[in-house]
Amino acid sequence: MGIIKSNNLEFEYINHKEDGEIESVNKAIAGVNIDIEKGDFIVILGHNGSGKSTLAKQMNAILQPTRGSMWVNGINTKDDENLLNIRRMAGMVFQNPDNQIIGSIVEEDVGFGPENMGVATEDIWKRVEESLTSVKMLEYRRHSPNKLSGGQKQRVAIAGVMAMKPDCIILDEPTAMLDPNGRKDVIKTVTELNKAAGVTIILITHYMDEAVFADRIFVMDDGKIVIEGIPREVFSQVERLRELRLEVPQVTELAYELQQAGVALSDGILTIDELVEELCQLN
Amino acid sequence: MSIKLENINFFYSPDNAFKKHALKDINLEIEQGEFVGIIGHTGSGKSTLIQHFNGLLKPTSGHLYYDNSNIFDNAYHLKKLREKVGLVFQYPEHQLFETTVLKDVCFGPKNQGLDEKSCIERAGEALKLVGLKEKYWDKSPFEISGGQKRRAAIAGVLAMRPEVLILDEPTAGLDPRGKNDILNQIKKLYQETKITIILVSHSMEDIAKYANRLIVMNQGSIYFDDTPRNIFKRYKELEAIGLAAPQVTYIMDRLRRKGFDVSLDAITIEEAKEEILKFLGRDK
């Protein structure tokens, strides 16, 4: 069993009327089966309302399944006794950096998690230092989070999760509100945590270029996973992705358009290097 | 209409230790019918700049003219200016508040003093311009999708029939289709009504596709002010200030180095495709 596994997972948002009667039921997850290996870098794509964020919230038991099951490191997320344990193992980073920072200086914010877990004071400071180092924010430890850029704030949020020594980090559109530099820094940070520290990464994004180097991609629609595969397989399905309100990286789209016009290129070209090389061979 | 900025300087907190020189000696003129993109990283002064365009911020020094009138003259009617220069903030859907979409869009014209019938007329016109179908007009703004909310919010500004529409990252957080839909709608609006558009964006790809002029901000100053095509050719200078050209520019550049006779003028996928096909001799 992988680190995150689900079996026929379903989840319904239920709206109640004032008298408690059920007004409407919205099935946000409609039968998801996933099995994510420890150490993988996973990207989840899907249009607004496809169920990505709801699925993410199942992965650290913020939400629990209506039907079916979800396991984190073998522990069922319906096991209320183990909730804190699950949330330590699977940390979450959200879209808006301003909504998840609570400390008045950076190091206090990062220490909040381990402090709540009852880690010894000495150990807390050690963890704070280690995790700020891992996101390259150590020099800002005594700064006020208010004065940081969006990208820096997100890296502090990631450090806050790292201080709890998680096995897995789930990031729900962490770059949506950042400028290109901030985006690059955050993606570089999570990639390094994945490679160097072996942390399993689950990244939800609308930026296709952030998905190019993933180990696997899941594409969601209507609460289900409709495409699953390595980036090359997924991004070679240009028309299918368009139907799902998504797109492909610019270089992949250009290669696809050239292919349509009769140029003999491979399917699913992902980088500028690949495209230039293939065009050179044709010339 | 024209907006003219002369030697504009702006300081945040000018009187204490947090003093920040946010705009440095800005000179620029925007004419009727332009589609201007503004790019720059966080803290470069983009948002400060656009809040000058409708007098929300008053420059510490310098002059700002709208149709040759100084907007900070005592006699100038700033409220009227804000009807002519509509500003759509980031995440504008957070400002929706009425019980129905139509009522929400009526709020602007109602404040302009129009009677109910004209308000509804204006609101309907604006909602059509942003492509929000009639079946949504009587819904609560909170039960429609993210992309639809965003359209409703933009319609709220359009209902005042502005001459200039300023949009601060109008597609942040939307999925790719939602993003393209909104930008295409803005382009259509631009072509049909000849309204002046000022678009703040983080995406060079979007600027390449839609804008006919690009202003690049860096540390409170204007770094480039030219056509996107001319600016992207100087991608090394863009990189020096932490920005980059669209992916297409890099592809064309790499191909040229490999001996392909293709033009760096191509900045969109469509143009790049034409150039490459022409070079390979398959354009017929």
C-alpha cells in the first residue's frame, strides 16, 4: 500500500435548510481510486469545480469520506483517534499565503506546529532552524511575515509544515497568487524537498508548466480521475485536455500544431530542447 | 480620452521610517483605443500606478491629466472621473454583495443617479458584454461559478459605461479555459466598443496575445514602454529584472542559433507555427 491510498472514495457536500431538512446534495468526489507511492511527485490538474481541493482535503482528514475509504500511511482517515497523527504525516499548504501565517515573526510561525505537538523546546528550535534552512528562508527568521513577498510567505508556510516532519505535503494551488519569480522559488523548493528529503509531494495547480517534471499526473473532472499517467502520456492528449477546460504547455501546443500541419514530430513534446532537437533532425 | 502622467512621484508613509518611494518620475501618455499591458514583479509599482489613473491615490509630486484637465485641481470632479475610468481590482468577486447578479451590477449606475429602468438597461448591456447569459441574472452571485462571478464583477464596472477599463490580474486563480474565456471576452469588448483597456498581468503569454503596447515596471520606474514584440526581443534585459519573454520567444531564439531562418517577431503560437512552416517549406 502506498502512502496515500483511496478505495472507491466518495464525498458529498450536503446543504441543510434552516429546519435541518436536506436541501441539496453535491457529490464532489464520485469514486476515486488512487495509490500514491512514497517519494513520488504527483500533480493533480482539473478545472475549477472538478473536485481537486475536496480530494486534497481528504488526504489529511480535514474532510472524511461519505462512502469508501482513504488511508494515509496505512491509517484510515475515519479513525478519529489518529486525526492528529494523520495531519502530522500529511501537511497541507493552501493558496493564499496571508491566510495561513499566524506568528508575528517568522521563526515563531514555523515553531507553532511542533509546539502544539508537544515537542521539547530545545528540539523545536532545532526543527525551526532545519526547516527554514530547507526552504532557504533562514536569514529571515527574525523578520515579520508581513514584510515578505508572496513567494517567501509560501516558503515559510512550507517550512511550518516541514517542522512537523511530515511524510507528505499537499499543496493546493500554492502559486496561484504569486508573480513568476515567486512561483519559480516555490516550485524549486518543493522539488528539492522531494529530491533531497524524499518528501512525497502532491501539487494541485492550474499552471501546466509546473506539471512537466512530475512523476505522475492525475487529471480530475466531475469528481473522478479521468486521465492518469506520466507527463508525456497526459500532455499528448491535447484535444482531450482542451475538452476538460485545460491546456498544455506552450511548447507542447506548438509541437502539436506543427504536427497537425504535417510536420513529423513525436507526441507529447514537453521541453524546448526536445522540440528544437526534433526540428533540427527534420531540417 | 487620454491619460497623461507628468513627472509623477509617489511615496507611501512619507513622514515616518517606513517611507517608500513607490513611483519614481513616471511620464507616460495613454491614448483612446489602446490595449496596454502592464507587467512587473510584486512590489514594482504596478498597483500603485493604476490607482493613480482614476485618482484613488494622489501623487506626492507631479501632474496627472485626463483629457487635458488636471484631475487634482480643486474644481475637478473626481467622482465623475471614476465613472469614466473603471478599475477592476484583483479577485473582484469578493466585492459582490447584492442578492441577485442583476442587482449587483445595477449598483454602479444607481450611484450615478440613473432611474431604475436605465440601471437595468445598463446592467443588462454590461452582462451581455461579459458573456453572462440571462439565466444567471436572477441568481445569487454566491451560487454561480468562480469564472461567472468574475464576469459579474467586471460587468459591475462596465455598467457605468467607462471610457477606460483597468483590470488588475483579472484571471488569477481561474482554470485555463476560464482564463482564456475572460481574456477573449475582454478582447471582443475592446474591438466592439473601442474602450481603452489597461491590463495588469503576470503572464507574458497573455500580453503577447492581447496587448498592443506593453509597459514594464521595475522598482517604481518604467523599464520598457514599447510594443510587446520589440520588448520580448530584449529578453535578456527582462531576465535581468526577474521577468522573462514568452516560451515562444525562447523557441524561436534557439532555432535561429541552430541555423533556422525564423523571425524573433513571432511571439504567439500561431505566429511561431507560420514561421516554422514557412522555413520548412510546408506553408502551402
